[in-house]
Amino acid sequence: MSKKRNRRGLVAHTAAAMLLAATVHASADEQISFNMAWLPQGSVVGPIVAKEKGWFNDAGLDVELSRGYGGSRTANEVDQGMFTIGYVDPINVALNRQNGGTLRMVGAINGIWPAGVCYVKQGLDDQRGIDDIIGLKMGGGAASPVHKIMPAWLEMNGRAPDAISLLRLEPAVVDASLLEGRIDLAECWRASNRAVLQKLAEKAGKQIGWIEYSDHGLNAYGSGFATTEAAIAEKPGALRAFLDASYRGYEFAIENPEDAAEIILAAYPSLDPEITLQQVREVVSLLAPRGKLEPAFEAERIGGTYELITSAFGLSHEAVTADDLFTNELVE
């Protein structure tokens, strides 16, 4: 009897030890919350793929992906500690810093500026340049950076900053206003609303053309991963693991855009398959402008981004420096 009891005790002890080990491992997973800045879409395919393939779990991370409500709100929510990290553009990082925040870009996604000026084509050969849109009306959301970026871009190209009339509209009506002819131009973004606008135009029997800001002097970074100085100091290992897995997801999208789109659609079945695939293909063009993934920020484009922001938004060079906005500490 004594030996049986000992064996039962050993089995029970071993089982308890295994359960304790499993519990400790589960509780040891670092929690990371990521704000996608908008609805799930191609721009954030990297984290979505990493989560669905279990790469975050493999790295000891418990990652939650949450929809966002625009770049400005996302920046504020990350700065306030509501999320660990977010998909944020350098403009909102700079504005956050000027207002006493501590956000910093820690990894590139849009290696080139993703926005362009969109218009409804009047024919198949309607390919416009800057001079073709001078004097036209352009609509943008009330809080859209277009109201600051467009005048700076026009000056950059030797045109008067007010050569295009800018109208502040409700964001939800901008695309419809363009298609209905109430405005001539609208800003559209690769890996985001451009694919949506093109599909809406197709349903209306129209075609969309565009002029890329980046083809005409705007050498700047778009949105990427941003977090706070405190998070960088307190959890650098977890953030590196999150970025490594996310960029692994982006690499997967570069090599397998159709499969990556299918992974997004499986996780978020309400999304449009055609739009999602186009968004994935577009983010690939932004992630790898020279044919390979470039997570680290380079000095020349940091300078171009900083000059754009300071000139367009009138930020003080003393209050916010280029070094305040970007760091490669977590991706090199």
C-alpha cells in the first residue's frame, strides 16, 4: 500500500508541477496591444498574419489587435497608454511631441509617402500632372493632413500654396463628393482608401486617376509603428519580438500577397476580397520601394519627413527635433 500511495503521490506531484509550469508560461506571455488606426486592411497585414500564424505566441507574446479611429486619435491613445503600440504617421508623432507627448516611430511600414491626389478620369488617356490640377477644388476630411500638406507640396513644386482650393468636408462624404462631381480632387492613400475609391468608381462606370506626391518632390515616410519613450525603456524585448514577428508577416505578404489577403479575410470575413488583395499589393510597394523590406529609417528620408512636417505645420525646430521622431533602436 505504501508503494502505491507513493506512486500516486508522485503522479499527482508531477501533474501539479506540469500544470504550474503551464500556468507560469501562460502568465509569462507579455501582453501587447496594437491599434490598427482604422478598420483591418492591407496596411496592417504584417501584424494580422503574425497573429493568425501564431508567430506572436511563439515569441512569448499575447497580442491584441484593435481597430482604430484615425491617426490623430490613435496617436493620443498610444501616448496615454491605452495601447502599447500603434500604426501612426510621423505628422501625428510630431504634433504629439510638440504638445508634450512622448511618441516615437520605431519601425517603418510606408517607406514612401502613400498618398496621392485622385481625380475622376475624363477618358482613358487622362493622365494629369501638377499644372493640370491648378485652380481645381479638392476636398478632405476636417482633420485630414491634406489641408497642410497640399500647400507645402505646391510650394515645393514652385506653385502658389493656394493654387488649389481646399474644402473641409465630413470624411464619410469625400469619396462620394468626388464621384458626384461636387469636388474635382480628393486625397487617396495606397493600401487604404484608394482601393475602396476605385471600386466605388467602377460601380458608377467611372475610372480614377491620381498623381503621387512622392513622384513630385515629397521624400517622406508615411505611417509606421509608433510607441512611447516609456514603453521603449520598459519593454524593449517584447517590442522587438512584436516588430520581428510583424515584419515576418510583411515579408510573407511580399512573397505571397494572395495568401496574405486570404489570411486577412479569414480573420475578418466581412471585408471585401478584391479591395483587400489590392491593399495588400499596394502596401508591398510601400514596404519595399527598392525591392526589399526596409524596417529601419534612413537619414535622408528622416530629414525630408522632418522638413515637410516643420514647414507644413509650423513646428518649432527647437521644440521638436528629427531625432525626437524616429529611432532604429528596436529594428537594428
